[in-house]
Amino acid sequence: MEIILEQLRTYPLMALFLTLGLGYFAGKFRIKSFELGGIAGTLLVAVLIGQFGGIAIAGDVKSFFFSLFIFMVGYIGGPQFFSSFNKSSIKYLIAGVSMTVMGLIAVVAISIWAGLDKGLAAGLAAGGLTQSAIIGTAGNAIDQLGLAKTVAEQFKTNVAVGYSITYIFGSLGPILMVSFIPILMKWDIRKEAIKLAEKLGGGAKQLAEDEFYALSRSLSRAFTISKEVEFCGQKVGDVEKVFNADIVIEAIVRNDKALEVRQNETLQPDDLVITSGVVRAYAEVDGRFGKETDDIPDEFNLVEERRKVVITNKEVVELTLRDLHDKATVEQRHGVSVTEIYRAGHRLETLPHTLMHLGDELTLVGKKEDLDRATRILGYATPKASFTDFAVFGIAAAIGYLIGEISFTISGTSVALGSGLGCLVSGLVLGFLRTKHPKFGNINIGAALFLQSFGLAVFVGIVGLNAGAPALEAIMVGGRSANPGFAALLDKTGNSMGTSTFTIGYAVANIFLTLWGPIIVAIIK
């Protein structure tokens, strides 16, 4: 055992990676809707390993990874945060801001009444309000106070302690509210969610858990043209107009040879015609092409592309999917199908009345030339996983540190914003600017989500390892953010109808709650 401990003390980064691995393994612990979570598991394991002493990781490493995390919070949430400021979502915006302000007032009042110090008060906010980022912003604010090193370290340890004690209650609160408020108000939220989904879906039946539609939203079918059918002798463009471009002719094989498909190309007897389109449109085919076939030459392949596109065009924002379809010309929507919609990382129901928001990511299916045209209309294609604009990313993060030097005075105490809040602001701005200038500052969303999660995990791991024995005296941990309560809501409703309003509240709360760290440190004496 001592040999292992000596290795961990000699190579503290080994201890950090071990903490991450064991922490995320422990984080899989679940009781119904409550899951410990990887971040909480990491903090718990870090504190336990920290008890052996002698394992210390430089504060600069901790600050670097926290900056990565908080920058990506801003970058990912920027489009949704700024798009929340519109008439249709104003009530959700007000609700989100009001709840964060009431949370701040409650934390300050309880901390003063109970005589908590700055660290415990900030930890109470981080855990009770379920916002792990407060650990970092409060720690940065404590560093700016000019306190003795031992006092500052004690305060920062107390932030982790306060978070650990209160988070489980902060997580259980929303779960209990989702469970009991509908009972008190006599709401059947599952029934109401299904009713709303059917309304948005144009009356389509909503499926229960584990059910799925066997038919895709779009598909391809092949037909052999015969002399007696309606479309024999007609031009490709005229045929596609019959279906309002909801079915398009992707390929024509004549005498075992693939032709270049032109709008003025005439369909002839025995042509093999390969089509693609939305499922509902095929109900109108009814033999008009001829006999359906799967006898396609082995050497012939129809290649299509699946592309993720971020909405930046203001003319598209606040349109429903159906409006988007009806407003586009036949040429604009030719050969393009929408199969998925994601908002701030959450998948939405792809329904006719689903509203488009700035920053939404649509998954489109079609041929390259059709998708290129649709992409120019909607916004820009999500960059490939291998592409990140490191030049802009690095400069923006550096500017975040400069913003962090801005200070203000609360209750006679001067407090700087700190690098955490500075990077949050610069991330927000960059995330918003990418919706205006698609080629500026691209960071692949998958890479951004990884850096966000990994940055927070490393930061929390270092906090726990450095906190050591004082943290264990009171530890009892939970996870991160409002996800447990949201999971309970999805379980009660049986569908994702609450996702769109959740993302507005989540984006707003994620930003405002993070600001409370230095404010609490300044207010509490």
C-alpha cells in the first residue's frame, strides 16, 4: 500500500487520473431518478485519496482546467442565452432570472443567520443551487481578497465542504417538486405532455417508452417505369412538382447505365427510377411510377449525406418545421429532409409545430448539392470533429483573463470578476458571434462538450485532492446542475415536451448562478 501511495505522491497527475476513473465509476450509482454523477463521484474519491496526504497539484493547473470548463459553458450556451431575449420566451426568461435571484437571497440570508464564513456560504450556494461552477468563481474571488494564505485555503476548502453537504438536498428538491406539486395541484402531467405533443405533432399518436416508429421520416424507393403509368413520358421536373418536391428523383438507370439527372430529362419505359422523400408523401404514389423493385445493379450506389446545420438565419427563427417547409420554394427544399433537432445539447421532438430557435442544430439528409443549398439558407454546417479554430479560441480565452481583472465594490469590499467569470463572458460572446459569422471561431460541439465536462472533472478532482482531511469531516456529495430534476420530469411526462423550456431556464440559470460566487464572497463577512 505504501508503495502505491509513494507513487501517487511522486506523480500527482497519476493520482488525478486515478481519481477521475474511480470517480466516474462511482458516479454511476443511481437510486430511481437520482444519480450520483461523475463530477460528484470524482469529488468524493478525490477527498478520500487526499486523506493520505502529500498529494498536491499546482493551483495553476486547477485554474487552467476551470477556465476551459467555464469558457465552454459560455460558448455552448451563448446562442441559446441570447436568443432567450425575445417575446415568445420572455416569461420563461423572467422565471429563470427570478429563481436565481431568490436563490441568492436565500443563501445570503441563511448564511448570515447561521454565521457561515465566506467559503461555507459559497459552498451552500454551489450545492443548494446545484451549480458546481460557483466553486471556481468563489475560489477566484477569495484569491482576490488579499487574505493570508492559510485563511484563503481554509475558505476555499470550506467551499468544497459546503457544496458536498448540500448538493444531495439541492438535487432531491426538484425531484420532490416534480413528484408532489402535480399531486397538490391535481395535474396529470403525463396526460398534459401527451396532449401537447399530439397538438404539436398535428394529431400524431405519441408513443410510450420503448416504442418507436418502424418507418423513418425519410426513405428511398426504386420503381421500374412501364408504358401505361402516369409518369411515363413526363419530365423529371414535372414529376417532382406533383409531389411539391417532397419526393424527388435521385437517379435514373437506363440500359444498366446511370444517367445524369436533369429537370428536363424524360422518363422512358423500363427506366429504373430511384426516388427519395418523406414517408407521408409516398402515400400519393400509388403505382404512378410503376412497379416497385429492389433489382438494382450491383455497381450502382446512391450516395447521400447526413449533415448537422446550425441555424443562424433570423428569418428562420421562430418558424415551425411546417412553416419552414411551406415558406421554402420547391427548389430550396429539393431533396432535403430534417431528421433531428438539438437545442443546447438536448434532443427535441421533430414535429410539424416544433419552433426553430437561434443556435438550434438540425440534422439534414440528402445529396451534397441539395444540402449545400439548404445550409446556405439556414446557417452553417457544424464543423467536423477534427476542426477547431484554435487561433480565435486562444485569443478569446486570453481576453477572458483580461475581463477578469475588472473589479467592483460590494459592502465596502473590492472584488474582481476573476478569470472564471471573465472566460465565461468571452465564451458567451464568442458563442453568440459564431451564429452571426459562421466562419469565425468554430469549435466542434462534440469537442466543446468534452472540454466542458473534462475541465470541470479535473478542476473538482484537484479541489478534492488538495482539500484533504478537512473536507472529509463533513462530506456527503451529489452531482452537477439540474439534470436529476429534469430526468424526473421526463420520467413523469413520458416524452421530451419540457425540453424546450428547460433549455431556456438552464441557459439563463447557468450564467446567472455562476455570477453569485464572487457576490456571495463579497457580501458575507
